[in-house]
Amino acid sequence: DTSAIGCSDVATYTFETQERASNPPSQQPSEQPSNSPTETCDIDIALECEGCNVTTNDIPPCLGRPTMFGMLFFGGNCSNTFSLQLPNQTNCTDFFENGAIPEPESNETSYIMAVVGLGLWTEGNTTLFEGNVRQSTVFYLYRDGFRLPSDTIIYTFPEVAQDDIPEPGFFPDPQLYPPLQIVEFHASCSQPIVLFNQFGAHQIIQFENAAQGNVTILEATELNYDISVPITFPTGEDTIRVSSAQLITNYTVPRLVTIPISGTLLCSEEVAADPATECNTSEIAVSFGVTLNLAVPQTYSTTLFVVGRAANSGQLCTGLDQDEFCAPANDPICEQIARGL
């Protein structure tokens, strides 16, 4: 049950072994030797993540006219529009298709063209972006380093076939690719520009300006896992030697992360506290930097698998644990997950 942020599920793998009888049975009829008691060597891992409570509360508003916007092609129609700008500064129009407003399906691709607002004179290229974009991916409004115009228009068309892609600065053939949506918004910070503002099918998730630099909801954070490893030792054992430790995640590249602790000795707290023993640790600390996309609330999962051998007997010892967290933690979807809804 991962119903709370930062909670963990524990799954312990137990491997059982049986000792062989010290002497083979004699040829004379005799009582067969009994098996030795079954013993286990379990590494009981407890993943506890620090830095996983990531929110959007600290993301600043735009304080100077941007030179770049990162736009998430969120999909959907004008009913998705949400911003702090005055109503007369934004406009969104959906075009009916077969009598209904089209609703892009998941992973649908559209041709998007963003241009300077009509009637504006401006330095540099008046085309800010053009090309096919798959839903849930990011495209960038950029003018070769010039500040973006105060008014910006984004046209959304059906996906354009490779042979039909127009020359730069031109719209696709309206007979073949009629517009689905036209959005206009004020791109100067004289009107509030806040990350997560959405204009029709397009959501602002990044901006860059001279005053603030690059501001993004692609939150770079460091995850610190404190891995406590109490061990159920077989009789006569108090130390294991780690053979391998690996993290499997759904948010890192690559997904499989090897923790470089092969050969590390792990032991009980009592043994680790004894300066006369070779083993001096009963915990593993793992820290790695990740970038989380806070534009879309989602669950991030981590699984740790540790394998080792008992120091004296060589008996196999294993441990497995999982942890999940939802980010951004202050999003209503993540709050519902935290409440177990």
C-alpha cells in the first residue's frame, strides 16, 4: 500500500538451505539422520527518502520579458485555459469538426505554428516555432535571443504529412489541414506569466529572461535514501559481504542504477560499534540527482535489491524494498494519493 507520500512497502526474500549430514548412512540398517533446522539470512531494507516531498510552491513568477518560453503540448480545447491575465489579454478559439469541438486523443500529434501577434513590428524572426509536436512533449518559442513580442499567437493544426510540410514561415494548406485551435496571449510580464498557466492546449512550463535566467518546472532535486539494513543472521554469523546493490527506478536514465558498494561489510549495530571488528557499518546511504517534471503529477517508484554472502559460511543473503512518492506533492492528484483515495 503506497497510500502516503514517502511510505514504503517491504518485501523480504527468504532463501532456505539445508545442511548435509556430516556422515553418510552406513550400509547397516540404522536411523536416518534428521535435517538441521532451517535458517535464513535476510537483509531487511527500509528505504526512507529525503528530498522526495517536492512541491511547486517555490516557483517564482516571471519578472521580465522572456526571450524563451517552453510550452508543453498538453492537448485539449479552450476549456483548459487557466491564467492570471486579464480576459481581454487572452483569446482562445476552437474550430468545430463534424459539428463538435475536437478533443485530441492521448499521444496525438498536431502541427503547431507560433508567430508574433498580428500588427506588431518586431526585430528578428516573426515565426517563433513551427513543426509537428506529439502530445505531452515540449516545444520552445524562441527568436534567436531577442525578447519575445508582447503578443503571441499559437495555431494548432492536424498532423501534417512530411511531403506537405510548408516552407518556413508559411501555414499548411487549409484545405488539407484546417486549423483546430487558435490561441493568443500576452507574452510580456506586464501581464502575469506564471508557470503552469495554460492557454488552450498549451501550458507554460519554462521561461528565460535576463533578470531571472532559466526558470522551469523541470525541478532538479537530489534524492537521499537512508537504507537501514538490519539482518537476520544464521547461527554463528554476524557479518555479510555485499555482492551487489541495484536501484531500479521509473525516473532515471538508465533505469537500472548500480550502487558501488560491492565488497562492503554489513553487520549488526552491536558489531559495527566494536572497534575491534573489521565491519563498521549497518547502513547504506545513497544520493543521486534527478530532474522531475512537475508539469504532470505522477508517481515515482524506486526498488532496491541487495545481494550478499554470510562472511563465514558463504550463505546467500538477500533484501528487497520499494518506495514511491508522487510529485508535485501539493497537486490535488498527489494529495488524493497521499490520503489513500
